[in-house]
Amino acid sequence: MANRQIPFSVPDDKGKFGPYGGQFVPETLMPALEELIAAYDEARNDPAFVTEFEHLLRSYVGRPSPLTYARRLSEKLGGAQIYFKREDLNHTGAHKINNALGQALLVRRMGKQRVVAETGAGQHGVATATVCALLGLEGIIYMGEVDIARQQPNVYRMRLLGAEVRPVASGSRTLKDAINQAIRDWVTNVATTHYLLGSVLGPHPYPAMVRDFQSVIGREAREQILAATGRLPDAIVACVGGGSNAMGIFTAFREDESVDLIGVEAGGTGIEGGLHAARFADPAVSRIGVLHGTKSYVMQTADGQIRETHSISAGLDYPSV
């Protein structure tokens, strides 16, 4: 890694990405956020921390994940040369382990023993339970009742790994509500607990921190596609729920004007019917607002209430980005 540092200098010192980001949280959380900012700034510039993180990415997560040429799909779709970045082959089966591992190392560095997390599809919950088992941390996973019903295998895996899975019965009983409950737990137990947020959302420093830990995806993909084809891709396509996998691969190509970065949102049952999680599909529905401690585009009603979302994919069923 260049200069033995985890990369990127933005956001600014107030956690703002232009008009977005920031810290919109109760005063009780500010000391914990300030502690986390200081710990992360120190850790990302500490060669020992970066070396341990990179070692575990290789020896525990199984990185680098391969880049696979999809020959038959390329032929089916008319000749575009399509490659898959195989984050599904990581330990635990998704990209979520990259960020969970980095944050868990920070938890140990800060001397905390209790971790809370949210999960929708269950992959972030499994990753959190896994790193808690690895480092001997107590893990509490909040998950909406709707998502528990449709993601039973991952619920079983979390419990098998020693985590406590707490069902969330409020609101739509999906990812948004799991985040609400995790934040409530964090506020109540802030002195002893770290909130291991799984996406590029939440108050500063979470968006930058999650981006940095996930940026390994893009660094590998850039090197791999150049080795395979001798050129940069025309486009990179990633699904966008909370945005951690998209941000992870987009970051390495953000300055390449020849590369289109395409995020795909959840269309639900259709944009016209309103049951979806497409934050940019209808300007009358999605406006800049504050949700879960950060300013971004949020699906809202006319009076500013959060709209219900829908997707068959639990990980994309979220009203902000």
C-alpha cells in the first residue's frame, strides 16, 4: 500500500463530502465519535496496524479475490467483455468482511470488548460475528424480523459463530429499523460499545472509514483488469444499497474519465407504484436530508417522513445512499 497508509484525504475535517456527510448525532455520541476519529487517524498511519490488516486480508479473508471472465454471459449479451470481481469467494462469502475486520482491529486497539451491528441480508452480520469470534469480542447483531424470515441461513451462521441476533419488530422491520436499534444500543452503552457500521453511511468517520477498508476491492480489480486485458474497462457496474461494495470498487477508478461508474439501485415492484429503493428515480420522492447521522439523498414523504422501501434483496432495501 502506498506510503504504508490507508489512502484518501477526503472528507474534510468536519466529515463533509461537499454538502453531504457530517455528524448529525446526539451529544452523548460525540465523545465516542471523537475517540473513533482519533483512533482511526492514528491507526491508518501506523505501519504495524496496516501490516496486520493486510496480513489478515491475505491469510484470513483469502485475498486477493479473483477477477473472472464471464465468457458465456459476454457472448449472450452481444460481445461486451464482462468480468466479475469475485467478492463472493472471500471468507464468509461477501465483501463485508473487509470492513468488519478493519473495524474490529480498531475496537481491539481502543480497548473495547462489545460490538453492535446492523444487518439486512445477513452478510454484514455474519462478517461481524466472524471477526468477533476471531478477536474474542462480544457481538450483538440487530436484524429486522422481515429480514430474519428471508435470511434464515445467515441467522443460523451468526448464532453458530457466537453472536446474539436481536430481532427488530418496529417500523418496516428491515435494514433501516435494524440501524435504528443498533444506534439506540450504542447510545445507551457508549462507554463500552463500538457500533460496527457496515455501509458508507452514518456520521463521520464511518463513510470514510468504510470506504478505506473496502478500497482493497478496487485496487485489486484495477491491477487485475490491466493484467488481463492491457487496458482499463469502459464501465464498472455495482449494486448500491448502503453503498460499501460500490464505493470499494469505484474509488480506484474515480479519476479515470474514460471509465463509467454505474450504480444500480433496487427497482422493487416498479418505480411507478412507489414500492422500491431507487433513491434517484423520482426527485419528488428523494431529496437531500438527514438519516442515521449523515446528510445525503433520502426517500421522503412531502412532510419529511422517511418513506417505506421495498426490494427482494434485503441488502438493497434502504431509503438513503
